[in-house]
Amino acid sequence: MKGEIKPDHMAVNNFDLLVVGLVDLTALKISGLEEELEKIMLPDRTAASGGQKKSTEFNVTIPMHHELETAAMELWFVEGQDPVTPTYKKPATLVHHAVSGTSDRSYTLMGCWVQKRKLPDLDREDDGKLALIEYTISVDNILPI
């Protein structure tokens, strides 16, 4: 493969998740975002496009001890609970940075809201690993910028 991959690649460890109205997040891990078209089955048992994209979701992991960030995420999570606030859906931007820092690839994430929160597993026999909170974010649409 040497020589086939162009220089200045986008590294999977160099990214930012920017959510409108939230503090800058130290997202340690973001699961891959997947888009899918609706599929309809035809009478001849073949599949065809339904024409619309399905909503999707991804997971973002944040260090538990980052108090400002986790407080912002908690408030966002509460916005989607009864009574749901009109601002619970927020736009966000996912930015992938090139290794050299000279170029980016960005995606606008429309209609994002916190669907789920998962606290870390606890174990007294652990050697003290970093405690992380995982949030599941629902997304209505992903638009390349």
C-alpha cells in the first residue's frame, strides 16, 4: 500500500465535536456515524430505496471528572425529558483534522439530542483507570460541509 495512500491523512485521534450552546467537549471517543436509506421490499422480493434517510445515533465518551463538560451534557440530557424544552435538539459539527493541521473534513449534525447516558462500570479491584461517561446522541441528519 505504500505510495497508494496520499500524504497528510485524517487521523482517527484528531477530531473535535462542537455542539452549539455547549462548552467545548473533551470527547475521548466517538463511535462511527452511520447513515442508511430507508428500504422497501417490492413484490418481486427485491429491495428499492424508500428515498429518505433514517435518523442515526452515535456514542460520545467524556471523562467523568471534567465537571463543566459533564454538567453541560447533563443539562442537555434533562432538556429532552418531560417537559421537553424547545431547545433539546441542537446542531453540532464533527471536525476531522489532517495530521499536518492544514486541512479539515467537517460534517454538520442536525437535530442532535442526548438519548441515553451510561455511567462507568465500577470495580474495587481495578487499578484506577479513568472513569468515563458515555452519552448516546440521536442525529436527524448528517451533512458534509
